[in-house]
Amino acid sequence: MGLRQEEEEKEASFVARILHLMSLTPLSYSLVILYDECIYAVRDPFGNRPLCIGALVPPNSSHKMDKLSVSNVDGWVISSESCSFPSVCAQIFRDVMPGEIVKLEKYKMPKTLAMVPRPDDSPPAFCIFEYVYFARPDSMFEGQIVYSVRQNCGRQLAIEAPVNPPNGDTSNLIVSAVPESAIPAALGYALESGIPYVEVLCRNRYVGRSFIQPSMRLRRLAVAKKFGPLAQNFIGKTIILIEDSIVRGTTIGQLIRLLKDAGAKEVHIRIASPALLFPCYMGINIPTKEELIANHLKADQLAQQLGAASLVYLSVEGLKKTVQKDIKDKLAKKGVTGEEQLRNQVGHCTACLTGQYPVKLNF
């Protein structure tokens, strides 16, 4: 047996083990495996979690991704988010596709070793909450920048949930955001509505996320430490405050009190995502149904409890439409327009919003 044949059989055996694992676990994972001086990138068949390939290029390189070759690439890197690539002088090359096993080795272009199909020809199920909250705004998923998607969600929210003063005078209205992840959506809302965007909260960058704190007391303390009001920007004004999501309602309730105590006339809450109603079983720390405030109070009831003038969520269809529009437009330019074709290439997990999980739950 020649050396080359022995190496091919060794790799085939290794890939077979990965395929066996993937047959047992349809979701949710993205794997980076180092084996025999090569890197293997693996994404679950539903593509529930992100994974992308970056090309290491010389500093100040002008090479475009569609013209990369072995001669102008120093190596390859893998990351869950493309925002990490510039820090190591890398550029995004492409996403690892759902169900794909990719081999990366020095002096060679990435090689697809296998594509694992989804059971029952199900559509992909990329986590839609990556766009809403989890990802950094400068990351790119599915050929689009997260920041732009969030801004377009704000535009859609302005269409679905405008704030109309009784006298029609909007001069006293301002749009603002709960910093920082809701800022793109707030800017989109302001652009679509024509109402000026004004900062009303200063965020302490040295305090972590509050919704994952283990107790209510710690969550409330974290919120109090995290934000300070910029009172001179909004005294006597009506604020349309944009938030990316509501989990337990701890943060938004304290912020409304903070703003009103500092001189806001009214605070209207607009959420750039639908109501969170169901837990996530795909690795994200979204709590039980009992802990999710939207399961206990409808939007108008929640607004009354929080002291807001009104509260409206972005619709599920509005979110899906916004996330998928540019993806479908790009596919249409490639001739992919049929409903069945689009279903096989475009799909997002909305389980935490709708309770429709990508696979059947076994409990």
C-alpha cells in the first residue's frame, strides 16, 4: 500500500467517524477539529449555529475574496463570527454550509469532504436570535452584515408600530435605544419614521449582561450599575425607546423608571423582535416559560406594569421578512426563485418565538 493511499484511508476513517456523530446529533453545534496537522470545520445539518472560514492575507492586501488563490493566502482560520478575522489580518472567505465538513490545510484551498442532508428534507434553521441579539453587529452571516439587518428590523418596526401623538405634532418625540445592541434598530426606526434619534442613556461598559445573572437581586443591581440617564437630552420629551428583546422585563422596567424620574414626559417601548415565549434547547441560556414575562402579560398589560405609555413587539413575520429579504434577493439573481428551492436554502429557527423547534423534542 502506497503512502498516499494509506493517508486517504486514514482520512476516510476519520471523516466516517464525524459522519457517524452527525447522524446521531442533528443539531446544534459548530465544530473545529485539529487532526493530523489539518483543521476540519463541521456544522450541523440545520446550520443552527454560525461558522465561517477566513483567509489569512498579507497586511494591506487588496485581493478580493472571489480572486483568492493558494498563492496569495498565507493560511486559513475558522470562527463562529467573522468580526474576529480583522484582528489576525484575515478576511471572510465564506460560511461553512449546513451539514458541511470542510478540510483546511496549508498551501491548499478549502475542500468540502461531505455534505450531510437534513432529515425529511427540512429547511435550514439558523438561529434568528443571532441577528437580534447574540452576534456582534460587525459580523457577517449568510452574506449580510448583522448591523444592516438590525437597522432594517428597526425600519420594519417603525412601519408596524408607529407612535402617533393625539394632536399629530411629533416635534416633542425622540427615538432612542437601550445601548448598545438596540442602537442599529433605533437608528432604523428614526430613519423610517423621520423622528430624530437622540441618546438618552449612558452605558457602563464594565458591567456584564444582566439577563444571565443567576438571581433577580443580582440582575437588578447589574441594571442599576449599567446605565445612567443623559437627562438634558430628553427633559420634557416623549421617548420612543427601542430595545432588542425582553426576557424577564427586569432591565426595561428599571430603565423606564430611571428616564421618567430624570424628566421624560412619556416612554413608549418598541421591541425590535417578537415576544420571547419558549425556552431554547439548542445551547442558549433562555429561561423556562415561567420566567419569560411575555407568557404572563400581554403587551398592553406589560406596558401598564412597567409604567410605559405603550409597548409593541416586532411581528414574527416582520422579523423573518427582514432577515431573509437580502438573502432571497441574492439567490434570485442566481436564478433561485422557486418556493421549493428557496425552502432548501433559506430558513431560520424561531423556536424561542413560536415554539416550532427544528426537530421533535424527546421529552
